[in-house]
Amino acid sequence: MYPPELVKPMREDLTNIGFNELYTADDVNAALQKEGTTLVVVNSVCGCAAANARPGARMSLQNAKKPDHLVTVFAGVDREAVDAARAQMVPFPPSSPSMALFKDGELVHMLERHHIEGRPAEMISENLKGAYNEYC
């Protein structure tokens, strides 16, 4: 478990641009049952989250089509919510950071850590924009 003061600015990287934080399994289940598209970002303290994932998610929202709902869970902090989100991302193994796009509760696009780590935020953004254009 990371101290709240450490993760606060990392949480705010996403909440300041409209992401809603989910803390419990019930929060996750309710979010993923909503009609429309939902982007779930599994946030993390790692360097690739800071340099690639969060900036890529932010840049991806500069698109004509975008998800109806933006939510985030924080790995290493909000265990119940992270476990519930990852359960909905099967068959993909748990990884953080990661990003998943759901449409009407069904997983339609997934970016695992190995798609994020070592790749520029612009590439991650373009990948997400392609998914938004197809599913949103």
C-alpha cells in the first residue's frame, strides 16, 4: 500500500481531466454496467504510468469520438476495485498500468503494460483513438 500523499498527484493526473475514481468492487461493477463506452485506466506509481500511460490517456481524449465514461482504479492502493476491474479484463493477465475499453459492459479493446512500457505517449494515444473511432 502506498501512502496517500504519494499517490495523490498521480490520481489527480487523471481526475483533473474527468476520470472518476473507483474504490470498491461495487463501484467497478456499477461503472461497467452503464450503457455506452467506458475507458478504465489501471493507474500505477511506475515510471511508465507517469511517462506513457497517463499522458497517452490524456492525449487520446483530444479526438472527435471518445468514451462516454472515464474511470480509474489504482494498483497497489485500491485492491478491491483493481481486482474487480481485472476480473472484467479476462483473458488478459493482470498488469499495471493498463487500459481497457468496454462497450455496454463488454471488453472490446485492451492495452496491457507491455503495450505501454517503452512506447511514447503519442503512440498509446493513437492506439486508443483508433479504438474510440471504432467503438464510440
